[in-house]
Amino acid sequence: MIPNKIEGLPFFSNLTKEEKDLLQNNIKILEFQEGDLIYSPAKGSLGMVQVLKGAVRAYLISEEGKKATIFRLHEGEFCMLTMSCAMSQITFDVEVEACEDCRLLLLPTELFSSVEQENIYVKNFSLELMMERMSSLVEAVQQMMFLNLEQRLASYLLDESSQRKNDTLYLTQEQIAENIGSAREAVSRTLKRMKEKKLISVGRGCIHLLDKKELYALL
């Protein structure tokens, strides 16, 4: 039994005593190191997870093996890592990996599903979460289709800066390429052009945002 962990769930106050006891007695805590694969369709369903510490990213993989990030989760955020969902006609395969050392709260699939079927508040939470992730997927696809590489790179750097609350980002060009679904060589050329425009400065393993106003203007 892991005390107090479920009290932070959005639907906690709307659970019955029996449901609270059921979740409390079956909840799991998982730990992963940076780069670990947390979920893939081949590994089967996990369940509903909340990030307690660190961060994870979900991505699509092309036939050539190129990865394109569709969303990232940070401390306190949720995701359903299951093979099926309440709206099973909307499906897409993603993989999820730890982009930092992380700790996750897990409500296993069968456990969460049993409570979801009986509790409308849990059902609504599940639907809202799924639609939020679908929105992230649509946004990621729109960026890849309608924004050029410089715009996608600017958007990514600004988003990372906002998430980390820091204008200096410790990222490799390989990491950036994976996150925006591009090739490292193309990212390198684009960073060089942005550096020449004095939008950023580039160091070994880090990028500093010099002119965020102009980076936003690119979008």
C-alpha cells in the first residue's frame, strides 16, 4: 500500500470509499532512467499514469525510424498508456520514453477500467484526457505539414524555454531533431542560420535564446 498518492487525482473527491480503497491498494510507482522506453504497443497496456517527477515524451515513428514528438508530460500531468480507450475508433500507435529520470504513478489498465465503468467522474476525466492528447497529435501533425523547419525549431525552443523557465537550454542537436521529426544535419544548418541572425547562440551541448521576440515573430 502506498499512502496518500491517490489524493492528488482530479477525481479523488468523487470516488466512493470502496473505489478509494481499491485504487489505494493496487496503485504502483514506477521509476525510469533517461532514455528508457516506458511504453510501446508491442509491450501492451500499462494504464493511467501521472508524472510524479521528471518528464516523459510520446512520439510517432516513421517507416524510416524517424521520431516525431507529439507531446511531453511534466510533473503532475497525466496520460493513458493503453492499447484501447473509451473511443476505440480513434487509434494511433505511439511510443513513450523517459526524457529525464522520472517517477510515475500507475493505475493499471484493468483497475482503472473497472472504476471508470462505474464512476461517471472518472469516465469524464478519461474522455477529457484522451481528447487533450488527440489535440496534441493534431497540433504536431499540423506543425510538420504547414510550418517550415525554422518555424518548427523556433516553436520548439520557445516551448522548451517556457517549460524549463530558462533561456539556456541544454540540448543536443540529435535530441532536437528527434523532438521535431527532422534530420540532425538539417537542424544543424537551421541553427547556424538562426545564430547568424543573432536569434540564438550555440555552445557545446547548449543553446541560449538571445531574441525571443524575433523568434516569436517567425511563427
